[in-house]
Amino acid sequence: MNWSSILSYIEQGEKDDELKRWLSEHPDNQEFLKLAQERWKSEGSTGGFSPDTQKAWKEISSVAGKDTNRSLVIWISRIAATVLIFMMGFGLKVGIDRMDEVTYNEVIAPRGHKSYVVLPDGSSVILNSESSIKYASGSKGGNMILDLSGEAYFDVVPDPSRIFQVNTDQFTVFVHGTSFNLKSYKDEPEFEVALEKGSLSLFRGKRSLVSLKPDQVATINRMENKLYVQNRDLEIITSWKNDELIFDNTPFYEVIRYLERYYGVNIDLDPDLREAHYFTFRIKVESLRETLRLINIMSPIDYKINGKQVVITRKKTNLKNQDTPMN
């Protein structure tokens, strides 16, 4: 008898041909299956089943020893062996299921805030606003595999013997002893990874897309499905982690995205202004109002602040900008 057929029937309620034949061989086989089902319902389903096989064998053997009918003794012994094999197999299955239960840690940086975390392997991660990472607990000494949503700066401890892997919604980054910035917001059209030092490889599924050198930035336009690699100033890209924002000929709509996360506000930008202006400036300690006044000096706009809601429109001659205290 293949005891996996018994387990399969108990869990799924399906009888294969082998199980049907075995049940037809002797009425006691049907009784055994019934007892096994009851055992499963009372103990197995709770995940706490721990069979005492020595006790089971002792009890069944004592029954067999009292009967002088040789055929019955052989039959009871066969049932005893069945019980033991089933119980040991079931116990092993429960053990394997428990090994598959992995707990995860999740770190979240809400809008307007950043988060810092040290991973079990000693590597560090700074999460930008509206970002999160998820990784398995107890990864110390083994591979580090993380899921990222949003933007993060990674400083990875060198260790050629293990894998450090970051998964996003479409792409995967493999690194060894590397510092890099990875941006993958699902609501933004572009994926971006910028390498500061070390080396990394970018994959889509099992397909290798590119390997980067320090100061190189790989950008993928999700809409066009095109990959661009170029050398760029990483101080600009990573300035957010130092509580600073640097813009260099940046279109208005992109500036707005950074300001929303940086200040934790919602900004409604006039569609006509999205690419009407490009900005080059730096902010560090300025408040939202000071930043908007600075933008107002550089371009003809009007703005209104109401708590965490901001509206930016084209400049109108007789209107004054309005500031309402933020909540």
C-alpha cells in the first residue's frame, strides 16, 4: 500500500485506484481508514500532532500476543505496521510544513518621512517617503532577498559567498558589496537604479539586462520598454537620503513628485505647467512655503496651501498667493 494515497484521501477526499483496491481487500482496511481520518481531525488539523510510535506498537503487540489464532496475529501485526508507518509519515509531513512557514519583517516609510533599517547581515537601507521593504526573518549568515516598493538607498556588506537580491514589481537587482540607489514606484513611468560603488546586475525574470559600473545609472521607461544607461551625478539622485533635494534642469511635474514625498503633502499641478518649466535649485531646510515662494520667483505661478493640500496654477495678475496653516 502506498501510504501517500491515504494521506491524499484524508486531505483532499479523493480515492485513487490503489486505495480502492486496498479497501476492497479486507473490511478492517476500511476501519483503519476511518480511524486515520478521525486521528487527522482531532490532532492533525491543529498542526500539533506528535505521534508516540513506541506506545502504539506496544499496545497493538500486546493485543496480538493474547490471541492464539495465527492468521489474526499476522493481520493485527500488519495493521500495527500500517499505523506506525502512517503516523511516522504524517509526523514528517507536519514537520516539513512547519519548516515552510517563514516569517517576514516589513519596514515602511510613510509620506513625508524616511526610515532606516539594519538588515540581519549588517547591510543598511534608507527608505524614502512612501516606500517599503520586506525580507525573511533569520537571514543572518545566508542569502538576503528583499522586496522593495518605492525608493531606497542600499549599503551592502561585501560577502561573495552569498546572494544579495532586491526584487521590484518587474525587475531584480543582484549585488555584492555595493552602494546603490533604487527607485521603483509603481505609479511612476520610470524604474531607476544608480550605482555609487561596487557592482550590480539588473535582470527581468531570468534575462540579464545590464551590469553597471560606479556612477552609472540604468533607467527603464515602462511605457516604451526601453533601457537607458548613462553616467550621471549621483549626488543629485541620492540627495534625498541626506534630507536635501537637488534639481538640475528638472521638469515641473517631477519636481512636484519629489516635493509631495519630501513634505508629505498632495499637490495639484495645473496640467499646462507639467513641462512648461524646468528647474535648477537646491533645498535643505526650507519649509514648503519658502520652497513655493522660491519657485514663484523663478516662474509665473500662483499657489494656495490649505493644510496638506496644495494647488498650483498659472500666474494671474490680480491674485495673491494664499497660505493657510498646515495641520
